[in-house]
Amino acid sequence: MKEQSLYLFNTLTKQKEKFLPIKSGWAGMYNCGPTVYDYVHIGNLRAYVFADVLRRTLEWSGYTVRQIINITDVGHLTSDADDGEDKMTKGLRREGLPVTIEAMRELAEKYTRAFEEDISALNILHPTALPRATEHISEQIELIKALEAKGFAYITSDGVYFDTARDPNYGKLGGLSAQAGLSDESFVRADTNSEKKHPRDFALWKFSPELGWGSPWGKGFPGWHIECSAMSMKYLGETFDIHTGGIDHIPIHHNNEIAQSENATNAPLAYYWLHSAFVNFKSAKMAKSAGGFITRKTLEERGFNSVSYRYWLLTAHYRSPLEFTWEALDGAQNALQRLKNRFLELGSGGGAPSQVYLKKFTDFLSDDLNTPQALALVWNFLKNPEISDLDKKATLIEFDKVLGLGLAGIVPTGIPPDVAKLIEKREGARKHDDWQTADELRREIEHLGYSVKDTDTGPRIQKMN
Ligand code: AMP
Ligand code: ZN
């Protein structure tokens, strides 16, 4: 299949550019992942819904995607600029756990699992791999050794640092003025950074007698930035197509990743750099430390379906900041419910997707993932009297491949809740190609007196006589 043209806003060039893959038909993508010292908040989840829509759009456009989201399970200091306590250590203390590698692994496991549940509840497709930083310590050490051999690293009493003055291209992603703005809080704190040659130099390896791994420089743990350089290289090669993160990653984290990787390999790290905007709460950035720490669990406790949150995110362009309010989420939940109801009313059976509307939908997505326009199109499309219900249903199923609202898995009303639960579970198993579980669940459903027939438009459920 010939790939569709796709235009993406590239932070590197500050303009929309046509996506040209390194290898025809393939896209390699790295999304900076969570630090697993606590639950992620719904602001964090925007970064992964965005990455998921990007992945689904690439697939929709004909690409095979290799998607990597890293799990930071060590070495992320509370500030991006190398000071403060390590976030994982902070998590250990909060939970009354000893500061040991084993306890840290336990903590990381707990919150990695919670993260996987979060992304699955938001219909975020599982990435190709979710590599953990602690499982790639040797790769990180090798990379630091390579940088040291090329003269890019120097040693201070608290760690090994990257010498940004040696890199004339340092900061090419921009945001350096934002970095300078950070200096008041972080860079100028002489107590933590007194031996740094330049305030913007950053840690490649931090010494830690308390917690750490052996290295040629002494016991300690890797800096946060180096893990992304090491793992992206391992899973996607020295140069790959797309790198994403939240806008807060631009000034420090991504400039530092570029500096490390490109000076080690003499090759570009990634060609397209995409960044999603923040979710604000009461006009401030949602953050773990601030009052507005809302998790997916909080949403569910207040009666919201996680997919309603996804719907709400899709109503804005990924580069526009969003102000979270409970009323807005309520509106999204109602809209999603209306869409599900409409979907069910369309009946079941064979239909053909409307090529005209598929083209319009593609045009919106190809314009830097314009999901608000794509969603508006869905509602206009449903009003079109010239398209039959079954064709509408078939078209919606296609749209949902990108929107990810789980329309195909919706269970009609009137089905007892225990049967509905099994049907949903079975759809989950089918999504992961787990046919054995799907078959077992079908037998359980039949045992309760219902038959399941899998059709192109989702499962058809009937009461058996
Ligand atoms: P962290 O665990 O802090 O590295 O954040 C994980 C991801 O969430 C990163 O891509 C951040 O850019 C993103 N992020 C953090 N806070 C917000 C927010 N309030 N709204 C949207 N994205 C956020
Ligand atoms: Zn990263």
C-alpha cells in the first residue's frame, strides 16, 4: 500500500513538515515515558494519548510502527536540572521502604503495572516495547564511556558531567531561554552544582554510596537523560524517525538527549520532534507536587469512564493547552455516550465505509493530527441522510481505528452485566490475539445463555433459546 502524505509540526524546524520516513513504509518512534515512583496524573496521560494518536495515524497512513516508551525506574532527580533528590528515592521514603535496589525494583514494578493499566484503560495501544532504565545500565555506561573518550565528559565530586561547551550545536531544539529561566531555582544553587563548568552542564552519572551500580567512575546511578539516549539507540538505531515528549522536555531533557546521542554517534538522533501541550488545572500546570493531582483512579471514583477523558483530550489539538474542569469532562462523557448510542442504533450487518468521508477524515489527521476537526467531522457525518446506517457503522469502525474510543467493543443495552463484563473481557483478549482466553470466555458466555458472533462491526450477541 502506498503511504498517505502526513504533515507534522517539527519543534526542530518550528514548522509543519511532510513526514518522510527513513525506511519506506516504516516509522520508528520513541516517546519519553513516566518516572515510576508514583501514579501518573491525567496531565501525564495526555502525552501518551497524543503518542497513541500519532502511532494510530501513522498506521492509518500505511506505516508499520515500532514504538518505544521508556520506563524511568532510576535516576530522575526532582528537577530536570540535576538537583533535588532522586525521584525514586523520594518514592521509597514516602512508602516507608528501605533505600535499596530491591525495594526500588518493587516500587517501580508497582507503578509500572499501574501505568500499564492506565494506558490500557485509555485504549492506548501497547507499545512495541516498554524498556526499563535499570535493565540497561551497561548500555548507559558504554555510552558515557564513549562520550568520555571523545572528551565530552568531566568528573566532579558528585558525578560525571556532560561538557556542553564542547558542543557548538548544543540547544538546537530551542527553549534555551526557558532553560536560563530555570537558573534561578536550580542552576545557580551553588551547594549542589558548584563544580560544574557551566550551569547548563548535566549529569551523565551521579555518585551514590547509598543506592547504585558499579561503574568505571564509582558506585552510583545514571543521569535521567542518558537512559533515553541509550535505550532509543538500542531499540531504534542511532537515527530514527520521530521523538516525542511534553513541551517541558524541550529546553533541558531533549536538548541533552540530542547532545549526548549526536556527539557519541556523529549522526542525527531523530528527524521529527513533536511535543504535546500541558493539561492545566485551576490555571496552573497539573503536577504531582501541586494540589491538582488527579489520577485516572480519581476520575473513576467520581463516576467517569477513562475513555471519556480520552475523548475530551481529542477535542483539542495536541499543541493547545487544555484547562481541565469536571464540567468539561462531564460534557465529554455525555458526548461519548451519545456517540455510543448512535453507534448501537445503526444496527449490525455488512456495510461499506464511505470513501468520501474517509478521505476527509484522513485530510484532517494528516494536517498535524487535527483531532478536533476529525471529531467534528464524525458528528457531521452521522447527520448525513444520504449514507445508509450500515455504511455509517462501517465508516465509524474505520474512524475508531485512530480515535480509539472502543466503539467496536460496545455491548448493547439489555445484556445482563455479568455477560457484558465477559464480552468486554473477551474483546480485550481478542485485541491481544489471545485466542485461547477468547475461546474460554465464549464458552462462559454461552454457559450463561448467550451466543457471540464476531462480525466486522464488533461482536453480535444473542440470547439462546
Ligand atoms: P514525567 O514523569 O514528569 O517525566 O512526565 C511524564 C510526561 O508527562 C512527560 O511527557 C511530561 O511532559 C508530561 N506532563 C507532565 N505534566 C503534564 C501536564 N500537566 N500536562 C500534560 N503533560 C504533562
Ligand atoms: Zn526521554
